[in-house]
Amino acid sequence: MNTKQITAAIVLFAAAGAAMAESPFPPETKFVSTKTRAEVTAELQQAQAQGLITNGNNYPIVIQARSPLTRSEVVSQSKSAIDSSVYAGA
């Protein structure tokens, strides 16, 4: 009886594994480019000329927005937040 249960369990596990292996996840979709190689190269050269891509890593550099506050204003805001009950950290 024990041998039959073990055999049945092995068959069920094999069937479950085979059923899951049939469909790939995520579903494969065919990629179709809308740009030519020359267009992509031109865009890359333009981004490098603007300084958006450096060191040859091809990752865009996110340009941070400038703050209208000076360093002393930020420091005073930080000190006032620490002095008030707003900041409760250690």
C-alpha cells in the first residue's frame, strides 16, 4: 500500500511540473522596432552632445531641479524642525 501511495505522489508531482512548464511567463511578445539603426545612433550622439549620457554607460542622467532656497535657509528650516515637536526621531 505504501509503495502505491509513493508512486501515485511521484506521478502527480511530475504531471503538475509538466503542466506548469508548458507556457512561458511572462508571455513572449515579438518586438518590432519603429526606428532605424541610424536614427538610434543619431539620438545617442545628440544625448551625448547635450551631456545626458557620460562615461559610455548609455544610462540617462536625471537632471535635478534647482531649489530656490539657499543652503542657510535649508539649515535654518532643519534646525526649526528639530527644535519643534514635528521631528520625533532619535
